[in-house]
Amino acid sequence: MKQKMSFGMLLSTILSLQLAGCSRSSIPQTPTLTPTPIILPSGLVIETEAIHRLDTKLSQMTLDGTFTGSVLIAQDRKILLSKGYGLADRLQGIPNTPQTRFHLGSMTKSFTAMGILILQSQDKLSVQDPICNFFADCPKEWQDITIHHLLTHTSGLSDQLSNQLYREIEGGTSGPVAPAEQDYYLGLTSQWSLDTPPGEHYTYNNFGYILLAHIIEEVSGQSYINYLNQAIFTPLKMRNTGYQDSSSGVAKLYDNHVSTTESQVGSPPVSEGSGQMYSSSEDLILWDQALYTDQLMPKSELGRIFEPYVPQTEYPGFGYGYGWLLGESQGQPIVASAGGGVGSPFGTLIIRFTQDRLTVIVLANQNIDQFYFEELISDELFGRK
């Protein structure tokens, strides 16, 4: 029997995957590419009273200083709850709303993966292409790494060097960089080693998604964010979604409920496909709904994103597709993505109960007790006491 997990346990799983140096999990050498079918709603009904109780509790948490952000809950295209809580800017007294832009963190990976799959659906690349096809002076150690390996965190790239470069990119100054500097940040001038052969083990790797952003730029002839704007955000009318910089108007990030000093998020020197985007809860529900349709690509191609290419991560019952965690909660299949982590000044989460077409979106701009928070939502929506 598959293990059932509460929202809190699930969130713990997802956020643990954001940390560098996850334990490795062996995977099959050959990926399965059979598309996942879209399943119709099974009849779950979320009671209006449950939404009212949840809203009351979230409002009290805002008064208590334990939550500030935006929450949206929808089922089968019907919005059940869409509301902002607390302040986006404490000094200016600007409230959070469903339109407020929030830093997404690692939720960015799901958009990077979609960008790659759209290019594949247009026959401009294949996920089985070696990544050295897209990098001049490609390190010889990368010769057997494919796009698929980067998407699934199975490249085998050195954890130590990947994490070092990722930290330098995250802490780098904004503005254009010289080609030599870009080569450095992309690891092209580094002395690489592989921890494991490509395709053999799963180890969460943020740096791999930075390489994917560069591949998108090479193939599309556009900047990473301009391509995503053209391929995803504009078609879906996601007007509050983009790539974070000093002028993007994102909700200020706060370490705790009393702080009025915002935590800074820099603008990396190279495109960062791992965690630099922003969006709003209202935009993310447009994204969620598009994943049931052929708006962005044929459904037969779309299904490839949600295949468990890594059938078993280090957490029982959970696999990994292309930018999404796949598993089971409340006795049904789920697709999930999250950003932030322990000690982070923000937290983001989208959980898609695809069988019931139920979606929960949580965007927070302060360090919150996320485990308790998600347990609260689970209790109310599914009637667990």
C-alpha cells in the first residue's frame, strides 16, 4: 500500500529537496516516455464552511504574526478562496493581494522545464541531446550528460562544485558580464569531476537548471526570460509573472513578523533558471489550468513533464518528473512544486490534486512555520481533525 502523506509531511519532503547535497537515489537507466493521462474529477466536494473556517484561521494567523502572503484554492476552474493576508511592504503599509508578486524560489524550475519541453515539441531540441551540443568549450566530463539528466537531477555533476558556482551566481552583482565571466559562472572554465555516471543517481542540483536556462537561450536566440514571456506568460495572460530584478515590484521579504527591514534578493550575472522568478497567486492558477489543456503544447507532449523518471527519491512514495515532484497524498495522485526552505524569508507552494482538479497555492513573504500551516489547510479541506 502506498504511503499517504499530510500536507505538512509533503511540504517537509519538497523543501528538503531544495537543499544542496541530498542523499542519492538510484534510478533506471532508460526513461519511460508514456504520457500521463489527464484524469477527470472524482467527485470530491469542498464545503463552503470549510473555506470560511480556513479563511478565519488564516486571518488570525496574520494578526498573530505567523503568516503574511496570499492563498488561492480552486477546484475544476472554480475559485474557492483567493485572498491576500498581511503586508507586502510594511514601511509603506501596502497589503498583500491575489495580484501581489511574490518571489517563487525553486518553483521557477517548473517553468524552465516547460520552456525546454516547448522547444522539443517544436523539434528544436530533444531532451536526449547531449548538453555539449549547446556549450562551446564544453568540459570533457560533460560529454555523456543529456538535457534529460539536467531536468531530472541525474547529471552526476559534482555536488561541491555545483553548489559553489550556484552560491556565487546567487551572490553575484547585476548587469551584463563579459564572455569570460559568463564562462566562469557556467562552469566552463572549472576543473570538473562527476560524483556518479550520468543517469545513474538522483541528487537535487540547482546548478543544472542554470545550465538549462542557458540552453533555452542558445536554442531560442532570446534571453531566458524573454523566451518564457513569449512562450508561456503572454499566451496565458500571466501579467504579474517574470524574472526578479530591482524594478519588478515583488513583495518585500521579511525574516519574521516584527522586522521592517527587507531581506535582499540579488540579480544574478547569468540567467538563473533555478529560482529567480516571481508570480502572483492569480497568475499561478492560470498556469495550473493550462497544464490540463493544449494551450502551450499538445497534451501528448505535455504528459512527458509529469512522468516519474526518478520513480523513487529519498522519500518513500515520491518520484520526480521534469521540474515537479510526483507522489500521493490523501489517497490520490498529486503534482507539487515549492520554493524556500528552513530559515528562508519566504515560502511558496503549489499542490495539484489532479484527480479532483483541486489546486492549493500558497505564497508567503516571511519566514513561516510552513509545516503547521500546511497541516491546517489539509485539516480543513479534507475534514481531518
